[in-house]
Amino acid sequence: MSNQKMVTRSQASLKIAAVRDQLLSDRSTESIAVDAIGGRVLAESIISEVNLPSQNHATMDGYAINSNDKYPLELVDVVFPEDSPRSISPGQAVRISTGAVLPAGADAVLKQEDASVDGKELVGDGISSGTYVYAKGSNVSVGEKLFENGTILAPKDAILLLDIGYKNVKVRSPFSVGILATGTEIYEGKHEDLDSAMLCGLVASWGGNPTYEGSVPDKYEIVEKRIEELSKKYDVVITTGGTSVGKKDYVVKAISNLGEIHFQGVLVRPGKPITMASIGSSVVFAVPGKPIGAYTVSILFLRPFFVGLERFPTIDAELSRSLKVSREGFEYIVPVVFEKDGERVIPLGHVDSPLQIFDEIFNSSVLSSSTRAVQADGFFIMVNDVEKGSIVKVVPYTAIK
């Protein structure tokens, strides 16, 4: 059994990043259509070979004019988005539709509502150069690097990629992931496996290819053999349960005997027994079995492995109840729900919340087992006591799923 000391969350994150970078450098690549890029890791940098837009375009229905000309102006043409307009001379203007190319000689668009037309004579408000114009090269310039090698792509990135002419991109092959539940109570069907379905869903949402590999009883030889088998089959193995210090918690002992532990335990609650190791070319994450603890550490540590060290997006909210830590030296991951005003949050688990577990002192142990905690709107991280009325930085779950 490894006797490594627990690490901080930042120390664990650095170890995860180092292992991830090494694995990604050895990944095979494939070319895929941009309609399938969500969650995939880019295997090349994308540098634009074009200016966007390639010409000046109108962003409003109205009249293309030269802003230096004096009214009245002579209307000489009508321009639609599909047209290639002729240039205009001083004193001339054209009727133009949104999205159409501005004719040479025009530098602004007079909005239709601000114009008055009498026959072919146009008068209107004075406007400055560039008004209602989508300027050539203002979106993207030739030679501009738009995506770094290693970027996690999202479906929205297809918009820009297609606009600069990329119908396919080179990406790294996704990680294959085997998920194994441990525990005699699960193996014998006496307790429901509450973690594996959640983990499969998360891994898939992060661009991995998960496979549920069933469960094993709390017998050391069986646990070790099954982990060894999966480590030869998958890029990543995720186990649940068996990470604590009980007599039948064999997972950490097994992976310690089979490979190299990178960290065993992190100074966070809930979920502190989270362990990461390497067995051969496979990475193993041993996740604690309590469902909310398992979900919490998956968000904090497994997600960065799959999607990179991204900062969590946060919103400021007022804490509606005071909260104390049970022991210093840990980061406490506190689930919260927004109150009706949308500006204040209450810790989910507080006796005044829909889930009554604790009053003043945050109880991560009981909360870690409470499946109702999945109904939280997000979480904030607490290191010291926090007073009622304090502004906390809430990570919305909707932003990280």
C-alpha cells in the first residue's frame, strides 16, 4: 500500500496535466468533418489563409454612400447579397440590402429609416465612415492563428472553421475508457451501482469513449486481476469504490502493486481519497464510491484530464447562510441552489435548504452520500469559514457538463 501524502488540488492538477500532455503527444490522429468536432482534441494549429470578410459588407438595409459627400445624392443602382456591384462616383449612392457587398467608392450605410428618397434623389442624416459596415478583414486576417494545437473543439467552432474554408480538421484519437465498479454489495446486486452511469455520461460528454465493464467483489486477487486486464485494454481505467482505508478497500493497494501512483488522496472534501496512477501505458483513476463525492472529484480531476486545465467559469452570488469548515487545511466543495431572487445562494444540505443535513458546520461526509445533492445549481469552494452576506464565486453546473 502506498504511503504517499495527500496533495493539494493544484498539485494534483499539475500532475494530471503532465500525464495528459505525454499521452496526447503519442496519440494517433484522424481527419474528421467539422460537424463531428464537439469534444475532440485538435491535432494541428489552424492559421487563416483568408481575410474575413473578403470585402466590405452592409450590416443594415439602406443606402451605400461615401460619408464625405454632401446631400442630395443620386441613386444609381440597387445591390443585393448575390451581386458584384459596380463602383460609385462622388455624389452617387446605391440602395443596398443587409449582407451585400459595398461598391467601391462607398464607405458607409445610411439606415433606411434615416433616409428620404424623392425619385432618384437621396437625402438623410450625416454619418461617419464605417457606419453599418462589416469591414474587410475585421473578423479574421490572413496569417492569424485561430486555434492552437491541443484545443478542445466545441460544436460552435464549426462556424468559424467553415468560414475560413475548413471542412475537415485533424484531431487526436479519443481516449478509450473502461469503467469498473467495486464492492461485494454491488456485485451481488444488494446495492445499486450509482456511479458508473454518471461516469459513462461524463466521459462521453468530454470526448472519451466509455465502456462499462461491470463490477467486482471485495476480494483482493479479483480486484487486482481485473484492473490489470482493463489496463491492457483501455487508455484510461476508472474504478469506483475501494479507495478508503477499510479492510476490504483493495483498489489503491492493487494499482500500487501493478504500477506507479501519481497521487493518493487530495485535500478536498467531499472526495478526498481520489487517486491517480499509471499501469503500463494506461492511466488509472480510483474514484471514491460515495456518489456525490464521486461526481465532485470527477468534475475537479477527471474533467481536466479529458478537456485540459480550463478555468471554471464563475458567477458572483451572495451567500444567504453562514457556513463553517469542520477542519482546516481542506478545500470544501459546497453545492448550492439559487434562491428565488436569482442573486443569493443557499448551501444545499443546510437545514434551511431542501436537503437538511447540517446547520453551521459543513458536513461533507453525509452530503457525499446524498443523491439529492445532484439537484444543486452549482458549487463554490470554501477554505475558511464564510459569513452570511459574503460574495462567493459559484461555478454553475450547466457551464461544465
